[in-house]
Amino acid sequence: IDEDGSGALSFDELESGAKKVSEFSHWLRVMAIDDEDLKQLFEIVDGDGSGEVDPQEFADAMFRMKNTEAKTATKFVKH
């Protein structure tokens, strides 16, 4: 997903990965996370507003969502 090899993910890279990486795309569909939700999740993880997130931090956030009750996870993303 890290297309430029910088070690960080921009939203464009994340969005591109959501379209190109089938396992990631599938997981987003299962969690009912659309493009807008993905953007909101990115902004939450990008706490410093740099426009980039650490891949491990993003993966950790996704793991927490995956292991959270679905209704709670949806509220986390949508609000």
C-alpha cells in the first residue's frame, strides 16, 4: 500500500490500496466502511494532522475495530 516507500501512508495511498488489495477491500466491505468512512478513520488515526499515518498505527486501529462489536465500530468510524 505504501506506494512511495516513505514508511508512512497518505490517504491517497490508503484509498488506492483499498481498491487494489483484495483482502483489504474485502475487509472494508465486511465492516461496511465506504470511502467517506475510510477518510474519517484516517483523520482519526492522523492525530497530528500531517496527512500521513504510520502503517502500524493504522493497522492497530483496524484491528481494534475488527475486534469491537460491529455497532460500536460503525459509530466509531461515522462519528
